[in-house]
Amino acid sequence: MAHAEVKAGVCGFTTRITATSEDGQTVKLSIQTQCPNIKPLETELTEVDGFAECFSKLGESSIYQISKKYCKHPGCPVPSALIKAVEVACGIALPVDVEMKIEA
């Protein structure tokens, strides 16, 4: 099981992701978000093939394909966080935090 919490930045929205896999490949996703643009993913993105997601080219996974239908901001970190959570749930990656610091 993997948990991710995304505080997306200046928008102020937080998204919580839980990814679970019993077989190391099929991943069930639970998404809770305050963001109206990510909200449709709560019901549309509930299960994925972890290997297909993690080994797709950037932007070609089903997570990115579904996200781009709703997400209006290309810099949104939520789709990336979903992929990272899927990686951990499948045992492909270790649960290590990702950090971005933006300065002007």
C-alpha cells in the first residue's frame, strides 16, 4: 500500500492518494481531492495496470490520458504523484518523498 499527499502549490488544493495492489500489478486507487479539476478522477480512475502505467512513455499512461481530460494546468503534480504511488504499490519503487522547491 502507498499513500501520497499532494499540496499542489499556489492553487492551495490538497489531494490524497492511496494505491493498493494484491498481486503487484493491478492497482486500486483511492483519490480524495479539493480540486474541482482533479475531482472527476475520484470516480474515473479507480484501477490501473501498474506495469502499463509505470513503463509507459511520459504522458502516454492511462493516468495521464485521463488526467488531461480534466486537469487544466500542465504543471499540476497530481498525475506524477499518482504514478509514484502506483510504483510503490507494485513494489517497483521505494516510498521516498519527492520534493520541488520553486523560488524567484
